[in-house]
Amino acid sequence: MRTLKFIETECVQASDAKRLRELQNENDLLKLLYTDLLAKTVVIRGGLARGMRDC
């Protein structure tokens, strides 16, 4: 197995950094989607609770 050259190592590190940024962006998006879903769930539960009181 050959040793990585300095430039190859830099490329790998740059690739890792790029992938980390992509994963962080995806994680931020998932957090937003989860928060939105949670808010919608609260609204639905509230509507169901009000509907059950009317019966």
C-alpha cells in the first residue's frame, strides 16, 4: 500500500469537509421538518380534542 501524498491528503480532507457541510445542512432541514410536523400534530390533536367535547 502506498503512502498518500500531501496533495491527495488535502483532497481527502476537503472532500470530508464538504460532506460534513452537506450532512449539517441535511440535519438542519430535518430539524425544521420535524418542528413543522410537531406543530401540525399539536394542531390536529387540539382539533380532535375540541371535536370530542362537542359530541
